[in-house]
Amino acid sequence: SSKEAQEHLGLTKEEIKSSFLENLFYRIGRIPPLASNLDLYSALALAIRDRAFKQFVKSTTEIARKNAKSVAYFSAEYLPGPHLGMNLLNLGITTETRQALEELDIKLEDLLEEEVEPGLGNGGLGRLASCYLDAMATQGIPSVGYGIRYEYGIFKQEIKDGWQSEATDKWLHFGNPWEVVRPEIAYEVKFGGKTEHGQDFNKELHVEWIPDMKLKGTAYDTPVLGYKGNGIIMRLWRSEAIESFDFSAYNGGDYYRAVEKKIRSENLTKVLYPNDENLSGKELRLKQQYFFVSCSLQDILHLHMLQNRSLETLHEKFTIQLNDTHPSISVAELMRLLVDRHDMEWERAWDVTRKTFAYTNHTLLPEALETWPVSLLGHILPRHLEIIYEINSRFLHELRDSNFSGEQIASMSLIDERGEPSVRMAHLATVGSYKVNGVSALHSMLLKNQVLSDFASLWPEKFSNVTNGISYRRFLAVSNPGLSNLITEKIGDGWYTRLDDLKKLENFVEDEEFQQKWTEVKLENKKVLACYIQEQTGISVAPEMLFDVHVKRIHEYKRQHLKVLHILSLYLRIKSGNGNEIAPCAFIFGGKAAPGYFMAKRIIRLITAVGERVNNDPEVNSKIKVVFLPNFSVKQAQKVYPAADLSEQVSLAGKEASGTGNMKFALNGALTVGTLDGANVEICEEVGEENFFLFGLTTAEVEAVKAEGYRPYKLYEENARLREVLDFLVSEELSGGDTELFRPIYENLLQQDPYLLLKDYESYINCQDHIHEVWRNKKEWTKKSILNVANMGKFSADRSIRDYCEEIWKVEPVRVS
Ligand code: 26Y
């Protein structure tokens, strides 16, 4: 019976030990003396995965019994990070497992190091999706995370001669103990061909889509545990050929052609696109989006019909959250499934569709708003293009009846007719959803008043904000045990489920013994990171230095190069003998550049060049060090945040939708230097301006500067010290002779400077001088650090998920023990 099966899944030390050994023997085929760390890790992971599935089965049984409303989170990206440590925490068996392994002379920490993380996303958006699965599971929200099982995730970044180079991410190479394949859960997906409009036997109009290619998506499930209780799954689709082998071709003797079809089908989910800004007209990318959306929607309709009689109540049992526009073809696909496959009338279907989807926007950057050329979309998805035109024609009709001008109507249309006609996916998502939200207060305001302002005036109640949040169980409890234990000693462990509890730390801010321990923990974490840096880059940094950290995707709008200008200014100051005020500091960078993003790759080269110069100059290298940590990932991030003193959040105001790294740093006691952008605004509000280093223009000031006609060259001429720094960029000294190396950056800053580095320069440098002053007063710094952590309660993903549940989804938790 299932009860018996689950009795093997106990949580005592003895039970964990015996099932670990069983898994090692029966599933890995090894005994401890002959096993590698990878074997041991795999056996432990399998033992833990079984326990995670047990929680999932319990939760699902209860949800089914109640026929409760569920959330389907649609995301083309996930960045779950390593599973093992989190699952142990969530099952409450970290100590028991450590002891069980110790009795076998195995160190848990060694096994944790073995795990290869699934890099199935680019950055913030993918990581957010994973934080939300964690929070939904914790709160017992009936939910599934749907996505794509990329065989190769985000590329592995290596630094060669100072440049980024990309290698494939073979994350499945040694197998994946966390997933279970479900060959019986598979759906057919069609592409290309044509449509035929005719009448069915009842003389009803009927559309038939005759594709020229079909494949199937198979489900791969990974359990995601909540803290001490519920379990949900992340269901990722892998593309496969419908027949694994083309028998007619094979029998005809053409073995090669028989296999070719299989290979072509499997290509679809082969690799994640490593871009996080524009990706114009990539056919395979559109196919990926449609593929996962179609599988997921078919799965949802199937699950709905198991328990309900009609698809007309779909929106009462499911709500689907679109993580940006990447899954927004869903709107047309659900219409197709309801109208063409399930014979629902257009109006009914449209009503159900608009009550089912909600859309989260993650960017205001015009170049990042997705559009698909009409010709491409019609070629790959002919029926969907017809449906989009039908939705659009009805929508524009509605607008004509309201008081919109012709110009407004053209700008709201789902089709952009200005150049090559293309479909505006954000408009499709907005029209097809019952709610649209941004990801921070500032971003939601700008979304409503600028990017989608006409839609907001048409449907004001449709727009809302849900400020992003993070999994602090991962980014504090698991990754920073030193600080976690210190916090728990003082205020108990209630903060594991109620982050607001951290507020109690304010009572101890003047407690000198506590302050002392606080700095000791940070120093310990810095020693660990210093070792890791040494190992990874060969650069030695002293743990006593101020660790000034800038980790995130490399983008001009995020302004890593503003940080570089600051470093160069310090370098020149030290060289000219004016460096006494500068506290010893290590500048630590990390982040990937999209492989085709010229400027971003130059910026990486610039950082490594500055590093070579600075780190090898005995006149400066006792004062400053510059490190570029290759291959930033969730796993690496968990080593970095706990050791940071200063968090760099320096995007141009109005450009960073939210940021979530900013939250992870502050939660680990780093102080932030930042602009009034994204969630920085709210972090600053929570921790207090006196505990946050603000600089730079506001969004309104940025707009004013641009409206006036910004001329960066003028600033270059006026500010001698800035000029010295910029000229150093193209000096032989920095580039080792190749003065053309950084000229593109130099020219860009002097001619256009689209992200106003020169405008914010003075304010940034002054702010950094102030930071060094505060840093020298250790007690002052420590108090600010404690107050930052104490006021991070708002930024818990648990709170974000509660907001989504209450204001958007109207979904209730279903809890199990
Ligand atoms: C269309 C394709 C090229 C594409 C792929 C990935 C476009 C965008 C992306 C990823 C965007 C992303 O990561 N956005 C970030 O989302 C975070 C979570 O809301 C925000 O905190 C962060 O400010 C935003 O840049």
C-alpha cells in the first residue's frame, strides 16, 4: 500500500541513514568505500527526493479532495539553485542528515558542493519564479510551476585573456536525481501548415489547422518543498518526436532519415537563449514559447476536466500567471483550444480566457518589449495569427466606441504597423488578462503612467503592483548559517516563516556583545569568500578590506562601468599621493553578458584590465583589489551575499524594474549604495535614509535632463577630475598598448551616454567618499548593518505571494502537516 511505501521515508537519523545506504546500493550500485563524492551525493539526493515527493502527494491529495482553485505559474525560465540544502531545511532534517552521514565518515558539506544547479534562466526573472514556487509551497497554495526543460541552460562563463568566453552548460551530464520523467503525461504540439475554414456536420463554422510538423512534449516533474509541510511540483516539458523512429523511412532502408526527425524534434528544447534584452525574430525561440504554453494549457484543461464538468468554469478552478510576455501566446492558444477543439462560442471563450490570465511585466526598456513579425508568426502558427487578428479587430472596435483618438488606437493595437508589421506581445497579454502588475512601486507607477498608460485609462482597475520578494530561507537560513544562528539565538526561529520578526533585532542594536558577534560572523564569511576568490581567480584579498560587491547580469543600464570609473578615480588618487582617506577595499564583480552584446563584453574586459593593473601595482594593491568572479550563478551567489559589506545597486533611475539582488544583500547585512530605482526606493524607505547610501538623479530628473538635450561632452570639458578618469580609459597604461580596446566605451560615454553615467558621476564619487568615512567607524557601520537586516521583512517572497493571492489570484491555501 502507499502507506507501507511511505514508511520507508522516515525522518529520523537512523531512517535517513538506512535509506541513504539503500539508494547508494540499489540505485547507484555502490558501497561507501568505493563511492565517489558524486555517487554519495546522488544517493542522498534520491533519498531526499523521495521524501519531497511524499509531501507533494499529500498536498495534491488534499487539493483534489477539496477541488480547490490552483495557480499555474507560466515561466520560460527558472533558476532553482541547488536543491539539496533547501530540501533538508524544509524537511527539518539538516542536523539528522549531517549526523547520519558523520557516522559513515562522510561530511554533508562535501556532498552539498557536488550539486550542479539547473541554470534554466538568465537572471532576475528566472530566479524570481523559483522564489515564488518556494513561497507558494510554504504557504500551501495549490500551484504548479510550468516551464521548459532546456537540455543546456545558461552558458558557463569562463574568462580567457580577460574576455568572457562561453561554454555549454551540460547540467544533465551526470544525471538529475531531483526529477521524475512522466512518459504518460505527454501532449501533441503542432507547427506550421495552413488552416481550412469550413462547416462541420452541424453546419457550424469550424476551423481546421493542418500543420506541417508535429511533436510531443513530455513532462518532467521536480518537487519543490515548502517550509515544514506542503510540496508542489515544477513541471518542465521536453520536446520529443511523436514516433521515436520513422518506421516507413527505416523500412525503406533510409536509416539516417528515420533518425533525423527525432533529432529535429529534440532540438526545440535543446538550449536556453542567453539574452535578456532583445531577441528579434528568432524562430526557434517562438517555437519554444508556443511549445511549453501549449503543453501546459492542454495539461490544465485535462486536469480541470478530471474534476469538473465544463470548461466554462475554468477560471474558477485555475488562474494562470504569465511571467512577462514570454508565455503570452497562451492567450491565443487557450482561445484556439476552447473554440476549435472544445467547440465553445467565441464570446464565451473570450470571457473565460480574460478571467483566467494575469500578466506580470518586468521591464520598461523599449528594446526588451517582445514583438513578433506577423510574417513569422503566421508561418509558424497560422491559426494563432488569425485568432490574434480577430481579438484585435474586436478590441479596436471597442476603442472606436470609446473616445480614443486615431493615434491612440494605432498605438494600442496588438499590431504595430509602423515598419514591418509585428505583434506586440505586451498588448496581447494586457488585453487577454484580468490583471496586469509591475514588480515594484516605482515600476508599476511608470508602467501605468507611461508604457501602458492608454490601457490604464481604459481599465484602471486592471493595474496593480506586487513588489518582488525573495526566499530568505535560501538566501539567509541556508546560505548564511552563521548569521542565522546569531539571529535565532536572540529572537528565536519565528523569522523562518514570519520575516517581520526580524524587526525584534532593533532591540539589540546598542548591545555591544551582539555587535561584536555580528562583525565576527561577517568577518568569518569574508574569510570563506576570500578563499573561494583565491581558488577561482588566484587573486588574494584581505578579509579586513571593505567588500564592495557588484553582481548581476552585465548591462549598460545597470552601470557596472560607473563602478569602474569610481575605481579608476581611486587608483589615480592613490598614484598621486592623495589616497589617505581611502579605506582598503576589494571590488568584487560577477555576472554574465549576453554573448552578442558588444558593449557588455567590453565592460567585462574593462573590469579585468583594471584588475590586472591594480592588483599588480604594489603602490596600490594593499589599498584596493579588483576581482571578476567567473560564472555567477545561484550557487555562487549564495557564497557572495553573506560576505558583502557594500551592495552596489547603481542603475539609472527608471530602468531597473525591481532588482532582487538588492534584497539578498541587505538581508545579509550589507549596506546599499544605490539610486532611487526599482525596489531600492522601498528598501530605502524600510531601512531609513540614514542607513542607506543614496545618490544620483531621480526618475523625474532623468526625464528632465533628457528633455533638455543631454550633452555629456560638456561635463567632460567642465570636470577636470572626471576628464582625467575618462582619458585614462584610453591610455596605453590601462590597455597595455592597445588604446583602441576601450575606445568604444569612451566614445559612447562622451557622445551619447544613454545611461547618464557622467551626469551621476560626481554624486556617486561623493557618496563613496562618505561611505569610506562611515566604514572607518566600525560601530556605526555595524549598527546600520543590523538595522538593515531588521527591516527587511517586507521583501519576503511569502509576502509577495500573499499579495498575489489576495489582490490577484483569489486563491486560498490548503495546508497539510
Ligand atoms: C525576450 C527575451 C530576450 C528576454 C529574456 C529574459 C527578455 C527578458 C528576460 C529577463 C528579464 C529579467 O530578468 N528582468 C528582471 O526581472 C526581475 C524580476 O522581476 C527584476 O527584479 C529586474 O529588475 C528585471 O530586470
